[in-house]
Amino acid sequence: MPMPSKKKGEDPKTFMSRCMSDDVMKNEYPDQSQRSAICTSKATEYISLIEAADFLLMQYKSKSDDKAGYPPNCNEGYVEKGGKCVPVEKDAASFKYKDPKTGEVYEYEFKGIYKKNGRTLIPVSKK
């Protein structure tokens, strides 16, 4: 299946977001780092070397983006809001889970099955 094409005048950052969240790309490249590499190569097509270097520098310089992921595949501790991954607000986490071995308690926004260190966490209570 075809991968997304860069639209005329579309900046690389906008294309990256669109490419990373494309359903076809997610199915063909489930590994986010592999999908990112492919989307990055397509995003920097037809732009000058200076623009491409600037884009790549900004992409890898932002550590918060690395932690957040790309919508709608936001990493743990982030939620999708307005097409971007933003940190979960402290009050948003409403489900507590306890590590049965260490007793450490973790909070999650959604109810589900969570694992830490190879152990399934046990639900404690709902806020």
C-alpha cells in the first residue's frame, strides 16, 4: 500500500505528524522507530540540506517529544490532545495499581491491565 505523500508547501513537521499517525503506515510499520525513520526520509525530500539538517536537529533535540511519542500513539504518561501528545495532568490519573512484590503504587488514567518489571499490577482503588 502507498505511504503518504508530502503535499505541496507542507512543512516537514506537519508531514511527520500526518505520516506517523497514518493507519496504513501503522499497519505496515508497527515499530514506531522504523516508521519514524521512513517518515523522516520522506519529510526531508525536496528541501535544501540546510532545511533538512535544521528539521532533523529540532526533531532530535526535543527530549519531551521523544518521551511523548506521536499522536495517536502517545507513550505512557501522555495523552493525545489537539493532535499532540501532552503530559497527563496529575489529577487525570484516577486508577491505582500496586506491584504485588514491591508494594509500589502506580496511577493510570484508564482502567486496564498494567505490568511493571514483568509482574502484573493489582488494582488498588479508584480515586
